[in-house]
Amino acid sequence: MKILAIIGSPRGKGNTYRTVRQAEECLRSLDSSLEMEYLFLKDAGLGTCKGCYLCFLKGEDSCPIKDGRADIEKMMENADGVIFATPVYAYNVSWIMKNFIDRFAYVCHRPRFHGKKAMIVATTGAVGLVFTTLTLGFEIGTWGFKVSSRLGVMHPAEEIRQEQRMRLEKKTISRTAKACRKFHDDLTDKGKPDPGFISILSFRLQKDAFSRKSKDLADYRYWKGKGWLEDDARYYCEAKSSLLKYPLASLVAWIMSLMQPEPSGEN
């Protein structure tokens, strides 16, 4: 089992790294054959997105920024699971993690990590864990990852009493073990995925939108090549059947299409 840990801390080997190392030890206790690889975004040399939109229009290979983005994508593809880890800065992910997300914005339109499992890790001095783990988890989910678990850990910036620290450390150990078990269980589960309603609805909405795009656009070509624009395509990959979720998603997508404003034809 191969795990890639993407560390979004500008400090490198600070609290976020140490938390992931604790998770690694927990995962090794569950699987002694675990292979762990670390990618520090501060050393990855990623450029900053310029908003030129070429990755959406023509494809990611047309991006004018020449950096290690393609290599990082291959690293994620070659891993069985990925840990995305960030400190909380201003109630959100760090700037270096946000830049990483921006460089892969095209994957939100052309997801390619279905079947891959992810674990979200966030660390903070005081607040912001819930929002940050949910935000990062949502973004990674649009790429196709199944977010198996979310781990938020507090590392107080100021001194606290010894008994408070001991309680916090005990709680952290328990939460880490629980998150790692869920991640490991998903990694070893080889059954068909069971997508939630929001994921199915997202597929249907994107299918409807991209089917109307110009055939020259990258999104249309990608979806057409995957077979996702076919009438019988219900999800990105073969998934467990549901008597309710798929038809309900189709109904909601149809209702939402009726609510879309008609083009005005004005310049």
C-alpha cells in the first residue's frame, strides 16, 4: 500500500508534518507493508495560477506555467491513497495549499481520481479546524477522491496547564487512531464505490452542462472520451446501484435546468 502525503505548510516540518508522522505510525501499525512518500509544497516550485482559462478551454497541457504540476498529478495517480495536510491560516488552508488547489482547478471539471481514497489533516493553534477540513475535503472530492476521514488537531500557540495538555494529547491520539482506521478500511475495501447524493447530482449537472459545450473544448472532449456523455452514463465510474439516488438526482437536475435564466442575446 502506497500513501502520498502532501504537506501544505510553508514551514515544512512543523506541527502539520509532525501530525502526519503520527498518522503514519498509526497506519503502519495497521499495515506493516505501508510505503509513505512526502511531498512538501514549499519545495515543489509550483507557479501561481494566472486565471488565463486555457486549462479549461484547451486543456491543462496548454497552461503557460511550466512547473512540476504534471509530475505531482502522476504522483497522486500512482498512490493508493493521499493525505492532504495543511495548517489553518486565517480560518482556511494555507496560501501554499490554496495555490496547489488552483493549479489543479481543471480537475474539478475533468475529475480523474475516482477509486482513490484521501485523508484530510488540518492543524491549528486555536480555531478554524471544522471549516478548513470541510473546505479542503469538498475541493478534493470534486477531483474524484473519496474523503475517507478528516483529522483536525490543535497545537496551542500559548502555554497551557499540564493537565489540559495531557487531556488534549489523549484526545489527539484517539482522534488520530480513529481517522487512520477509517482511512485504512477504505484503502483495503475493493468493492464498488457507493457515492452520495451530492456526488451523483454533481455528475448529472456536469454531464448536462458539458454535453452542450462546443466539441472543440477540453471539457467536452474529456467527457466524451470517458463515455460520460452517453445516455446510460450515471456516474464517473462503476458504482453501487441505488433505487432512489440516481432518479432523484436526475429529477433535481431537471428542475434546476428549468430555473436557469434564458440567454438574453445582448452583447
